[in-house]
Amino acid sequence: MAILPLVLALMFAVTAVKELAVSSQKTAYRVAQISQKKELLREKLTDFERKVKRYLVLEDEESRLAFETVHRDLSEVIGNLLSLTEEPALIAGLRQFALEEDGVYQHVSNMSFEPVAKVEKVNVRRSASSTREQRDSPRKERVEATDEMFSTLNHRARELARAFSGIVDSEVDNLEHRSDVVQRRMLQESSVLLPISAVLISFVTFFIIRSVRQMDHAIRKLGAGDFIQPVQVTGPKDLEYLGERLDWLRSRLRALEEGKQQFIRHVSHEIKTPLATIHEGTELLADEVVGELNTEQREIAQIVVSNTQKLDTLIAELINYSQVNARPGAMLRETVNMARLVSELIEDYQIRLRTKSIGLIEHLRPVELDGNPDQLRTVVDNLLSNAVKYSPIGGEIRVSLRQNGGHMELEVEDDGPGIEADERKHVFEPFFQGKAARKEGVAGSGMGLAIVGECVSGHHGKVEALEPRPNKTGARIRVQIPLRLD
């Protein structure tokens, strides 16, 4: 429907151009024929006049045959010109010219040539001169008589030439007029059909774009982990069908996510119960409640207690990660003052900062966004915790917060060993620990930045590890979250 007016406009244009091309071809052929025959008429008339005068002078059979041939050619040219015009005045002029030319031909053909009388051969030189004069005198009279006839014919030929030139000019003017008419008709048809096509295309495009936006919104929600709200796509049948398939995918992902969360809860519960028992038992052993331990036994008991604590912390972080990852689209959202949130967390870290004599430089600008305050607090808390953990004694941490376009941009940078270039894309994966953590002996589960990544993803944002600034070697983490969620 949208392209039908364009097809019609194209068909009309092709038809009009084809008609104009055929008309132009006919006009060009007719103009060429008229121009050729008009010039040929003048040439044949000039040739006819020359051949007639030659015949009148030479009075031989060869000259007679020559002017008769030219006469026939001239008659043929006149016939051709008569077939190229329908104007009565021009037809009458051609017929009059043909009659006059035929009159000249008949007049010359019917001339009789009397022989010149012989004279006695007295004074031979004087007699020969007199004989030539007697013989040339009638020839001159005949030539002069035909000059008047040919003068009339030449005048008539010039008038015919001007008349045919007028026809050529008229044909060219008619062709230009037809070209203008075709152009106006094409413009009129286009001015009607193209707006109709534009309206139809805009109408169809609106519905397609609306459906595509609905699908894009649904895909974004699925990518953010929101499997609660059904996917609804309105518009063309094909796009509605794709919307139904997206909703089927949402149902499948929701079922898989619920099954994963249920599995993690069950496994965590099953592990935590015996782990709590092991932890309590090892603490009793370490406290020598059941009896005094020697040095080696006490060290072994402390190792067991320490590892059970680590395992308990790891399970707690795993549960926290699964809760963050579980249906982030369904979480409660509100307007969060990020500058105040970051300032409160920095205040909570003052004791740990003073313990390691770490200086903290903050550049916080007012930024508000729609989000979940608990998850945003978790993001900032984990970034500050890593920065403090990896910063050396007497180091420096730099925290900046600003609005960049339609996004909140948070950067946390420390003076620690930093993140290797080949590790920057992996640090947000669960349980990943870089070379710096192993080299420095920093204890951790590898879940902190993974939780940060999930929280940021739940807010449709992104987090990345950047190159350190010039003359710096520490880690530099940037978080970008849109201020308003779709």
C-alpha cells in the first residue's frame, strides 16, 4: 500500500516519457525529411536550370536527356514534399510550382531548332563570323526567355523554402509545448501521488517503529533480568508474532531464573547447617573446651576455624550475589541523591582510612537518578572497600561523581597495584581474582566486583576498568548509569 502510489507515479512518468519520446522521434524525422527535401528542391531546380541552358546552347541529344532526368527528379522531390505537409496553402504552392516547372519543361521540350543557311564561300573569314552571329542570335533569345521562367521558379522555390522553414519552426514549438505539457502532467501526478505515498509510509512507519520500540523495551527488560511483566507488542502481524515469541522467551528465562534461585537457596541452606556445626565444633576445639591442645593441634584448629569463616563469608556473598541477580527489574526504585549517598559511605570508611593513613580526595557534584538505593549503596560500598583494601599505607583514593549527558558517572581510583590490561574485562566475573590480589596476598572471594556488575546491569548501566591516569598505576573503575530508566 505504501509503495503503490510511487509505482503508479513511476508508471505514469514512464508512459508520459515514452509518448514524448515517440512524438519527438516522429517530429525529428519529419523535420529532417522536410529540411532535406527543401534543400534538395533548390539543388534540383538549380541543376534543372543549368541543364536546360546547356541544352539550349549545345542542342544535342545528351543534353536533352540530362535535363529530362533532372525534371523527373524534381517532380519526385515535389511529390515527397507534398506528402510531408497537410497545409492547404503550402500544397497549393507546391502544385503551382509543379505546374510552372512542368510548363518550363514542356516549353523547352517543344522547341524546334532550324539549321542555319549556307552562304557562298566569299571572303571566308567574314562569312564564318556572320554565320556564328546568325546561329547564336536565336540561342540567346531562347536562353533569355527561359531566364524569365526560371526567375519565377526560383522566386517560388524561395517562398516554398520559407514556408517549409516555418513548418520546421512550428514543429519544434509544438514539441516544446508537448514537453511542457508532459512535464506539468508529471508534476501534477507526482504532487498528488507522492504526498499520498509519504502519508502511507509515515503511517506504516509509525506503527512499525512503535512495535520495534516495544520490542526494544522488552529486550532491554529481559537483558536487565526483569521477567515479571509480560511482553506485549502491537502492530503488524509479523511483529506481533515476534512479540509472542519474546514473551515465550521471557517465560522460559523466568522459569530458569526461579529454578536457579531455588537451587542456590536449597544448596546454601544445606551447606550452611553442617558448616555452622563444623564452625562451632572447631571453635570449641580452638578454645580448648574439650581439653588442652598442644601447639600443633592449636594451629590446626585455628586454620580450620579461619577457613570455615571464609567459607561462611563466601556463602553469604554468593547468596547476596544471587539475590542481586534475581529479578532486578522487579526491585523498588526511587529518586536517589547520589552525592549524599557517596558522602555517607565515605564517612563510614573514615576509621579504616585513618588506620592505613590513606588520603581521600572527593569531587562530588549533585546528581539524582531513579534507582534502588540498597543496590546503589552496594555498588559504592564495594568499590570503596576494594580501593581501601588494595591501597598501600599512606596512599590516596580519588572519588569523583558527576552528570555526563543523561548518565550518572562515578569513578573510584586508588594507588594500589592496579589491574592488568588483559584482566580488565574479567574482573567483573564471579570468583575472578587478579594477579595483584594473589601477589599482595589480599584475602577475597572474587565476588565484590561481580556484585557491582550485576547491580549496575540491573540499572541498565555499565561498569568498566579503565587505564590508569598518567603517572598512576592503581585501579580505576568507572560506573555509568542512566538518570531515568525506560
